[in-house]
Amino acid sequence: MSRYTALLDANVLYHTPLRDLLLQLAVTDLFRARWTADIHREWIGALLCNEPERDRAALERTRDLRDRATRNSLVEGYHGLVPALTLPDPDDQHVLAAAIAGHCDVIVTQNLADFPTETLTPLGIDVQHPDEFLANHLHLAPGLFCASIRKVRARLRKPSCRFQPELWTCRTYEERPKAAPALNLTSSHFSCDYSAVPSIDHRTLA
């Protein structure tokens, strides 16, 4: 089991396919995933604000299933650290506090500027964009990574996402391991029509 531990920010968990791939990688033990109840409230609240037709109860079921599917994922007892921390956006201080309390190695977020390295480095915490995080794990364990992508795709009832074909099959990487750039792996490939691609049932993760 990997000891590398990542705190997943709300803007990473917001997008369904990206969230599901990260969770699949976590249950495959490529890394340990961490988040908090506050982070859950953020991504659910943002999704309901942008897509008010979404069912809150369904999103909360997704939250609960994810918590159960990923061992020891929910960080608690971090609020006391928040007042001692300083970040460009005070609303992000709870994320850093959770990373400290959860003994995380990295914060995965789309908002790199909100987590300055000069603040995180002395704490022994890195910050990575999801593109970098995924690319690193592709290089570390290409077989497991590609198998995780296939499992996520197989669970989609209507796989109409705009994914790169090479990303779905990983054939390019497996046939020519040194040609990783040919995958052109970026989180932009995980934008979808969410009405066509529902959240997966996390009970099927294995």
C-alpha cells in the first residue's frame, strides 16, 4: 500500500469523471486520498449553485459512498489549526489545516496560486495541479493507472465524455512507455455533459 497521501481540494472533486478516476486510483492503493466534511460541502454547494437541477440527496449519497469506499479518507480535528495559518485567500486555510492534520504529502488543487510554496514547503507539503498529479502516477505505475481508467470507463452507462481515445485505452503508453507525452494527459479531457454521465456507484469500486 502506498503511503503517499494527497488532500483533494473541492475544485478537483467537483468534476465527476476526474473525481471518479482519482477515487479509483486511491482504492487501487496508488495513493491515499484525504478530504474533509468542509471540502464536501464546498464541491456539493458549488455544483448545486451552477446546476440547480441536480439532486442534493443524490450528491450526498455519492459523498457517503466515497467516504466508505476509501479507507480513512475523512480528516477531522483540524479546525484548531486554521487561525494560525496564513494564505492569500483565508477561505482556503481549512484546506491547508486538513493537509497538516491528515499528514498529507501534497494538496491537489486547480488553484496553485492560493497555496504558495513558500508557505507549504516548511510544512513538508507539496501542491500539484491535477494534471501534474495524474501524469506523475501514470509514470510511476502505468499498468495500474491504465487499468483504473478502463474500470472508470466501463462503469459509465453513457460514455459520451470528450476523452482522448489514447487516454481511455492507454494503448499508446503501454506499447511505447517512453512516449508518455503522446497521451497528452490533461484534466481538460475530463469535461463532460454531466446529464449524460452520472456519478458512478462507488460500491462497485474494486
